[in-house]
Amino acid sequence: MVEKVITLDNVSLIDFLGVENNNIKEVAAAFPMSKIISRGNEIRIKGTTPEISRISDILDSLMEHYQRYGKVTHENVQTYLTNGGFPTSGPTPPVPPDDDEVLVYGTRGVVVRAKTDNQKRLVEAAEKYDLVFAIGPAGTGKTYTAVAIAVRALKNKEVKKIIITRPAVEAGENLGFLPGDLKEKIDPYLRPIYDALDDMIPAEKLKFYTENRIIEIAPLAYMRGRTLNNAFILLDEAQNTTPMQMKMFLTRMGPTSKAIITGDRSQIDLPNKQKSGLIESVDILKNIKGISFVELDGRDVVRHRLVREIITAYENAGQ
């Protein structure tokens, strides 16, 4: 008998092991001559060398499945056991092919895909161009789709990190009047970003990413002086940037970076009618090749049906 220990790093244990470790128990039942024990983030295998090799292949395939889809089900385990392990032999089954329209297989069974024509245009633009502006009213899925595009790029190893930023300006409020330390002051402004990430990445994995700065979420002021290489950068709520802030952000891109800038012309919260960096940048950059501008509108609203009608009513009123 030999022994092998597999450490599960950067994994949501319940999504991979199953409730009460049932996924691993199924694998163990298929190999009665071996002993498979799961404790914490370790799987300990004892058996003959050939069986340990087959078990490892199955666990590797299940891990690859988890990395792509965010969860391992009873049916997944049975599929990999039937094709790649006991009682039959043969190659480990491939990961199911991608649905071309799926951006991310998220948590809790969430499947994230572009739902409207303009959201699909945003996805296509991000694939073709290194810098994309996504402009439209609230509820059109600008931020959510942009986050999904960035997460897909990270999962596919097209970039090494994601940087998400937004100006800390909201409806005339001042950070200094909010309670708590700097992080507690800033987090409410970034809540929509966290909500999107929670849908797309298991909690333990997201914690690992943020603690190791693979995913970085920070106020726009923190971008000054940096050069961002091999990263997918998102600037959200860009209508609340000043012209100088927008120029600063645009000049952070490294040679291997991609960026999406999202904003809503109708929700500018800058004080004293200050000019929006988003609106100015669209005018300045509109003729530069290699930059794409995607406009979203009320037809792209994926919230409550009334939101679409509310947006249309405000547009008709010239607001």
C-alpha cells in the first residue's frame, strides 16, 4: 500500500466535495480496495499504485470541471467514474464543451451570459478591442456583463489579475461624513461589484483572489502612479470621473492590459456641474482606431419591467 495526499487549494469545499463529502464518498465506493479520506482541504488516498493513479486522474478531472463550472454534482461524479475509472478503464472524460454564449458558470447554479443584443455587442467588442466604453442607463447590465467578461479572461488565463475601480462620488455624499475606517467608508460604493463577483466565483476562491490581490477592488484615486500590466481593468460609474481622473486612468494601461469603462450619462453626481470625464473622453477619443464604444438603452434593461418604462419616461422628459 502506498499513500498520496492531494491538497485542495483555492476551492469551495462544499461545492467540490459535496454535502457531507458525498462526492468523495462516491469516488471511494467505486474503489473498494483503496482507502480515500477527506479532512479539511486534504484528500488522503491509500492503495496500490495503479489504483491511486486512476483515482488521481478522476480527481484531477473533477477539479478541472470545478474550475470551469464552479460546482461538482452527483451526476458529474458518476460521469467521470463511468468513463475514467472503476469499473471501466479508458481516458478521463473531457470537460463538457463550452456554450459559446456562456461567459461564466457561476455559483449556486448561476449561468452568466449576455442577455440582450447590446450586451452581446459589448462581449464581442471586448474580444476584439483592448479598450471598450459601455455607456447606458441603470439596469442595462453594463457592470455585470463587464465583470463577467473579466472573470472569464482570468479563468481562461488570458490575464493574471482583475482590477476594478470606481470614483468614490455618489449623489453629493462625502466620504468624510461616513462612519468607519477607509475600507468601511469605501465598501458601500463598491457593493455592486462585490455582488457581481459573488454570483460568479465561489466564496472561498474569491477570498483567496482578493487576499492575494489577484482581484483588486479599489477607489479610482488608488490607481494614480501605477502601470497595470497583464490585467483586465474595469472602471465603473465613469460618469463621475473628472477629466483629469479619466486621463489618469486611461494612461494606466500596460501593453498587455484590457479595459472596459462603464458609465451612465444621466446619473452624473459631480459637484457644481463639473464636466464629466466620461463625456469629454468620448468626444476626444471617438476617432481613435482600436477603441470601441457600445451604447446600451432601455431595451437592455434586465431588472423589473417597470425599470424600462421609468427610463423611457425620463428620456422622453429630457432628463
